[in-house]
Amino acid sequence: MDWETDLIDALEVIMHRDFPNPHRIGCPAYDSLTHPAAGIGDAQSALVVAHVRRCAPCFDELKELRTKTNAMKASHTDRAARRDT
Ligand SMILES: [Zn+2]
């Protein structure tokens, strides 16, 4: 496991302990997590990230979306590299 994964795992434990939000109070729509998941830093992303810092369920969803987004980027990069060779 790399240091980034260790750090995120530790943060996840703290989020679930301190900000469980089981009733999903104030949660944005799932689709609004796609911009910060893709690394888009617009005004909407800033608002969503401000919420995610205090909401374990949204933190989990954003983490899952980031994993999917990174996997898709890696897949596109692999295909592009294979095409170029
Ligand atoms: Zn939330």
C-alpha cells in the first residue's frame, strides 16, 4: 500500500467517527460529485468539497468516483499508448 492510500484510509476512519451523517442531511446530488472526482475545481466543486469534508457518506461516494475516474483515465492512456506503438 502506498502512503496516499494509507493517508486516505486513516482519513476515512476519522470521517466515519466524527461525521457519520447517517440521515444524509445536506448531501448534494450524487451527480454533483463528478466534477470534484474528475479534478475539476470550479465553484460548484468547491461547495461540494466543503460538504464532503464533513460527511462520511459523501466522502465514500467521492472516493469511489475518484477510483472509477482514475481507472478510466488509465485505460484511455493505455489504449492511446498501444495505438502509438
Ligand atoms: Zn453528504
